Amino acid sequence: MEKDNKTYDQAIQRIEQIVNELEQSKALSMDTYQTLAKEAKQLLTFCQKQLTDWENKMNDVIQN
């Protein structure tokens, strides 16, 4: 999934997939674990920014 083209919902869905994969797989290699953890962190950062942007927009609407 390209970073610039994803939506908040797509990012959340991918995070859920990663969590499921980590929970269900008992023997992930360290490389795979590291790759999934890095992707999840990037997705969480993206989601946090989306939520912050949304909150700022809502505050602007309320104040005007």
C-alpha cells in the first residue's frame, strides 16, 4: 500500500491484519517481525496525523 494513496480506514485495516498475523504466527523470523513492526509503526503515525488534522479542522469549524 503506497503511503500517499491510503486512507485512514485502509491503514487501520492493515494494522489489524498485522496484529492478527503477529498473534497467529508462533514462529516468525526476526526479520519478518521487524518488518511488520516497522510497517505498523508507520501506519500508526499516519493515523495519528490524520486524527490530529481532523481535530484541528473540527476546532476551526466550531470556532468560526
